[in-house]
Amino acid sequence: MDQRHVQALKQAGMKATPKRLAILDMLDGESSFASPEELWKRLRDRFERLGLPTVYRNLEELAASGVITKVIHPNRQLYYFFCGNREHHHHFVCLNCRKVEDIPSCGIEALEREVSGKTGGKVLSHILQLNGLCGGCLEKGENK
Amino acid sequence: MDQRHVQALKQAGMKATPKRLAILDMLDGESSFASPEELWKRLRDRFERLGLPTVYRNLEELAASGVITKVIHPNRQLYYFFCGNREHHHHFVCLNCRKVEDIPSCGIEALEREVSGKTGGKVLSHILQLNGLCGGCLEKGENK
DNA sequence: ATTCTAAAACGAAATCATTTCCATTTAGGA
DNA sequence: TCCTAAATGGAAATGATTTCGTTTTAGAAT
């Protein structure tokens, strides 16, 4: 039982249930970037009973309280991952192994200036995600 | 019948059917940014019979051949819009009136350098969308 | 103008990710 | 140990999107 995760849940005002911790462990470990169904399939063996709605619910709650991060993939499915970085940043996702790297700067300030100069508008939110192949997968030639 | 649109369809190797043209007209006019269902509802009156699957199919085909552009909204629904700009660029979408502005630069080159320097990885694609309020809506105080 | 054929459209039904509902179980403070 | 709000199960609902087999149509060829 990873105390860091218990701690994170406490801070978020959520009970540290075994299933929640298992989900966090999964996201903080091997399955760093996964869809609700993928996580469910991988966790089913560990629990006699584990409903898919529970996984959805927990992922959504964890994302809402900022413990994990949610992204919308181009295929329109939801994916979640654990990310301890509390600063504003974005992510580079390896299309092969799904490893996620933080991208601290996003140059959004320049774009905001461009928008306000061009249309007088105001940027309230933005979506930025980089997809590609990480160094490891490039070396191995794994271009799945 | 807008000849520009007929032309665009021809170039894409698609037949210029009345329904397709109506969809394009809609996207190039009043409903510049709309979901499949919204377009369907607005076009139903003009045609005795118009199936929702037809709207979906056409939007997908038009997007595939680059005549229109598809984006995933934060609410996870699909939206499409007409965009004549053939250069690489991104979009600023007004959350109130849904007007779409092109953002020619996206600063992706700097981020690509960052990724390759940090992890040795390679960026293959990226998603960037700015959401906010356009100048007009800001003035009118329409912060729906 | 008529014929012909591949492309387009129909609409009902299927699909499939996600959510809801409500009865049951459980974490963790009292 | 008890208690209560929070968490979970599982079946069923939801709702966007797609599939299927059939019918219609655009537009090239005659």
C-alpha cells in the first residue's frame, strides 16, 4: 500500500479504498496511460468483484480532484494517467508504449496575445497534446 | 448552388449531391461550427427525407478529404467546420457564438525540440485547440 | 435525352463507451 | 465496536455513432 497514494486520496477528501489504491498504483506504475476498460481488465483478477462503473467513477473523481489527469485521445476515447506535476503543463504521449512525458512550457501566452490582437477575444482554456514515439521506442524500431 | 463547394467536392472526388452541398453551405454560413445532430436538425426541413447517418457519413468523408475540419470539443462531442485554409494551423473557438478563428502559428517547433532534447522522442502529431470568448461576445457580455 | 453503374442515401437496428439507479457493502471517525 | 456517509455492484439505461441490406440518384457514357 503506497503511502503516497493514501496521502493523495486523503488530501482530496476521498476514502482510501483498496480499489482506488489499485487504480492509482496501476496508473503510477506499468499502465501509466490507460482507458477505463483497460484498467478494469487488468484489475479484475485482483478483486473477486470489480464493476466497470466503479472504475469509471473512480477515474472521474480522481481526475476531478486533480490526483490524476484525463485526456481525450484522437480516437475519442478517454484516457487517464497519473501526474504529480501541479504546475500548468502538457503532455507528450508515446503512441507505442504510451509513456507520458511532461511538457512544462506550451507557448500558450504567445497564442493568447495573437488571439486578443486579431479578434479582441480572450482564451479561457486550451487543449494541447503531443503524440509521437518516445526515445526508447524509436531505438527499438517499434513503430506499431 | 455555390460553385466553390461544387468545385471542392469534385476535387475531393465526391459527387456533388444536394445534401452534401447543403451541409457545406450550412458550415460555410450560419452554422460555422456544429455537431452532426445540430446540422441534421437544421437541415431536416429542407429535405423530405434526411437520415442522421447520412449527415454523419458526409461529415466524416468531407473531413477525411480535407474539405472541412473536425474537432473534439471538451464535452467529447464531435464538431465540424468549414475551413478553406490549407496550411498547417489551429483554431480558436468562441464558446459562446462558436465562431472559429484560424491560428496560423502554434509554436509546435519549439515543443518538438523540447521533446527530442528531453527524451529523444519524435513528435508525430499534435492536438491544439484554444477555447474562449471572441471579441464580439466579450463586448456583449455574453458569457453563457 | 436515355441508359447505366458506382456512389450515395435510407432507416431500422446494432454497437459500444459511458452513466444511472438503487440495493448492498465498507472505510474510518466517534 | 458502532455508525453513517461514502463507495461499490450489477443490471439496465443512455446516447452518440456505425452497420447493414436495400433503394435511389449523380453524372459519365451512349
